[in-house]
Amino acid sequence: MSIEKAYDSWSSQYDTNQNKTRDLDKKVTREILNKVNFKTVLELGCGTGKNTIWLQKKAEKILGVDFSEEMLNIAKKKIKTEKTVFLKADITKDWDWTTDNFDLVTCNLILEHIENLNFIFAQAFSKLKPGGYFFISELHPFKQYTGSKARFDAGEGILELETYTHHISEFLETASTAGFQLEKLNEGFDEGGNHTPRILSLLFKKP
């Protein structure tokens, strides 16, 4: 099953099933971006709008992009405001679906499904205003090393999605090549003790 079809299938239960990674991503995103000033946002992998709901409290304009039609349909039902526009697009191909430049580009829990980070980082850099930020929140590679990956109960058993492991060094090197400067690196842990970090978040800035 393609990644797109898998997320279409997952959409009906994505907001309600038990998912520590989704919940911690939501928490980390708010903690980090609460300290960042922005008016315009390009949200990559907006999904069902779990982070869009909070982003619209700070932003004046949001473009939420995802390649799952069913995920977007849920987001559109939850969020009905003129400041937020949702669009179906494949971010692994040229980003010719917008000519705007943004204060903030966000990328949550999608890069594990993308092999070539160089293209994504270069496109994000091109869509940011000078001084703009690129925020990434992903399943920590340390979790991936232990076998963790995106999965859900598809009704006939657990469906594991195709993923790629991107090391911390790869994120940093790719960002540097694209022209970004690292502002903050954060590792999010589950509650209850010192375990393997679940979420890696990175905040980059375009000079």
C-alpha cells in the first residue's frame, strides 16, 4: 500500500487512537514555536490539522499542505476560517503550488517517509522570507534504531508504513548545505523517566 493510501486509511482514527508520538509532537511543537514570532505559515504534512488549530492562534495566514485527501477532509471540517487554506500536494516534487514566501515553514512527522531530504530543505529555504524559520519535529532516529516506525491497526492487523531513517547528523548537514543556521535542537521524552527520546525537534533560521 502506498504511503498516501495508508494515510487515507489511517485518517478516520488518527485523532482518536492511542499514539504517543502524535501527542508528544503536538506538545513539543507548541513549546518550541510559542517563543517564535510569525505571521505567515506553510505547514507541511498538516494531516488532520492537529497542529494547525494551535498555529492559527498566532498566525494571520496558514497554508496547510498534505498528500492525503482524507486527512485534509478532516482538517477542513475542524478548521473553517479564512486565514487557513488547505491544499493537496506532493512536497517531493517542485513546490510550484505557491508563489508566496513565509515567516515559518513547519514539517511534522513526515520526513521519515521521504528519502531525499536535500530537496525538501532546499525548497523550504526558497519559500522562507529572510529571517524566517524552518521547524522540524520527527520521530527520533534513536527510536527508529530500536524498530519503532509509523504504524496503525488497519482492521486486519497492524500496518507498518515504509520509512527511512535519517540520523541527526544528516539533518544538520542537509540544513547547512541548504543555507540554514541551527537555532535550537530539542529531544522529547515520554513521561515517567529517562528513556530513549521519542521526538527530535530542530529549529533552523534563514539568514
